[in-house]
Amino acid sequence: MFSVSKLIIDGRKRLSGRIEIQGAKNSALPILASALLTCDTSVINNCPDLSDVEITLNILRYLGCTAQLDGNTVTINSKCADKYDIPDELMRAMRSSIIFLGALVARFGMARLSFPGGCELGPRPIDLHLKALRMMGIEISEQHGSLECSAPNGIHGAKISLSFPSVGATENIMLAAATAQGTTIISNAAREPEICDLADCLNSFGANISGAGEGTIIIDGVEALNGAMHTIIPDRIAAATYMAAAAATGGRVLIDRIVPTHLSGIIPIFEESGCTVKQRGNSILIDAPNRLRAVKLIRTMPYPGFPTDAQPPIMAMLSSAKGTGIFVENIFENRYKHTSGLERMGARIYLEGKVAVVEGVSELYGARVASPDLRGGAALVVAGLGACGVTEINDIHYIDRGYESIELELSKLGASIKRL
Ligand code: EPZ
């Protein structure tokens, strides 16, 4: 069933100009949840205006906080927060609200969340979250589809070794450990820039966290946190998406207000595809050839490897490259749902489990497609921009979860794209 709002793209317009990248969605969500850990006022700058952010603010308001987004600045006061449960409909609206678990138990000693269902990317288990939090003295029972959590003797530090460097689990542990009794050590922690951003934010609140961005994070629990101001890092995945849009149209675009080192796993892929990429301070200039070359092998890995979130848009741009390339999706088990839309546009993609073989075609053509998920929707936008003819993309609510006014940003670069 297609949703009412859609994007209409008239393709093959060469993108050029400058784009300022939004704040990182995957930083904003855990940082907004961290406001629960202080009874003071927190001010978060460079927060992207996205539906996932709106849902997170609604959860904070439901819990009793005041939360106001003005432009890209959020002001939150959690003094009056008095609820420790997140109702079903709010949990279902955004599965990453599991990130509230650690913060709620740290604040109230209790938490009740409905089990976050799977999502478009597969079952999305939370076993690593639960195992770690239980090691910190949090009792968690799973019954009738909800998680009942309590810390009768408070939360205490623990030595935790993650079997997989899960981003969400690392964040939940950090949020629970910041005001725990004693020290928590996380081995094999996620190294994503968003983890460092959360650590920097918590430390500005008065936490004592070291080692973020490396494999081992040490959190010395402190008595209490106080309010502070924090500016969210730029969104490296949004940056990669707009770079893919430029590359798909043979364009030349300045990607501004980013941290180039956050894209160290991605830039070599653009260079191998034939683009020139120049890094200057906090911007990247990408200059694409008329036709890209296929990239032999792209494997998604935890940071600092090639990020899974960039796989769909970059597969879209390479669908009309010269040659055949192979993708291996090692992070999520169901992250090729965008290939059906790409095939409707003429792409030739062969799927075998984690592997996708993309045989570049001379060009894609416009078609009527629907976003299967957030980054899959972004992939269809990239494909539509490079395709010959008109593409209609439905179910764009998925795209609005992670991209701030995508059609306005792309129009500024010369794309013919409008939202109906
Ligand atoms: C975060 O998801 C991001 N979401 C994802 O971005 C991103 O793709 C992912 O990290 C990897 O970088 C947010 O930050 C809100 P994981 P998260 O825990 O925390 C398995 C986007 O498009 N796993 O690192 O859920 C899991 O099933 C979104 O912006 C377990 O098995 O990622 C997956 O296969 C999509 N047990 C893998 O680990 C667990 O307890 C990576 O998950 C937790 C995870």
C-alpha cells in the first residue's frame, strides 16, 4: 500500500554546488535519551529535524520532561520526569527507542518497554543489550512482549566484553554506567563516531568516560550529572548519500560542515569508482566522471570499515557503472530490499544471502517504486537522480526518518525533485 506522500524525480540533471550536512541522526537519538540522566536543563545544538527525532522528543515528553525543538536546537528539562515506561505505540513508532532502557533504569531504578519488534532490516535482536545490563545488576524479565527492568540494589559497574561491537548495546551500557556505582569496562565496544559523540556529551554533563572510539571504553560512575550544552556531530551517512547523488549524476558538489575522517571507510570507494575526492578542512569536494567504474568488492563492516548504512545508496549509484561489482552485507541480514526497486529501474542485481552481484547497466530508467526502509529509500532517490526519465518514489516517510528535507537539499544542487 503506497502512502500518500511521494517524491517525483526527473533524472539526469547533473548536481553541482554546495550542501551543508545535517546533524547525525544516530548521535541525536542516544544523546536526547541521555537528558534523562540529569534533572537540569540540557541544550543540544545541530540536532536534525527528523521524524525519528520528533518521536524521541515525544517519548521524553510522555515521560514528563519538557522538550522543545527550535530550528536545530533542542532544550530539554527532565526535572519533572516521573514515568519509567514507554507505551507500545511509541516503542513501535521507532525500534531504536530501546536506547532509553539504560537511561530509564539509571534515572528511576525501573523501566518498562514493550519488546522492540523487528524492523525492515530483520529481527534486530537485543540479546547483547540485555546480557550486559544484567551484568550491571539490572533485573530484566521478558513477559507478554514487554521488558520489565529494575535495579533493586542500584546499578553497579561491570567488566563487559561484547561478542559483537553493537552500537546500540555500547550506548545502552554507557547510559546505564555513567551514574552507576563503580567502574564499567566495555571490551570490543563499537567505535562509531556517534559513540564518541555520546561520550563527549555525557562528559560535558559531568560523566567520567574514556576510551570512546577505541576498542575498550572505561566509565567511572559519578554521583550525578548536571545539565550542559552539546553540539551534535555531522551525519556521515547523510554525507555519503549526497556524495552518491553527486556521483550518480556526474556532478561536482562541495559537501560542507562534515568531519572527513568520519568517512574514511567510504571515500576510497568513491575514488575507486572514478570520482575525484578532495578533503579540505571540514568539507569534501567530490567530482564525478560521466560514467562510474564498478567497484570490485564492497564489504560492510563495523566502524572504521565501510558502513552498512551507506551500502544501499552506493549500490544505487553503481547500478549504472561500467563493469560488475560485488557487495557483501555483513551487518544486517535483510538489507537488500532496495534491489527490487532498483531492478524495476533496470538494474541487474543477483542476490545470494549476504552477497549481491551488481552488473552495471548503461543507464537506469525512471519507474514507480516504493521505499522499503530508510536507506533503501535513499538508494531509490540516488537511482532516480541518475535515471533517464521520471521516477516516482512512494512511502517516503521512511526517508523522512533520517534525511532533513531531502528534496529541498537536492533542489539546491540542481535536481528536479518535488514532494507531492
Ligand atoms: C545502529 O543500529 C544504527 N541505528 C543503525 O543505523 C546502523 O546501521 C547500526 O548501528 C550499525 O552501524 C542507530 O544508531 C539508531 P548494532 P543498532 O547493534 O544499534 C546485531 C540507520 O539506517 N545485534 O550495531 O541496532 C544486529 O541484529 C540505522 O540509520 C545482535 O545480534 O546496530 C545487527 O545484525 C539502520 N544483538 C548487528 O548486530 C544485539 O543485542 C548490528 O547491530 C544487538 C545487535
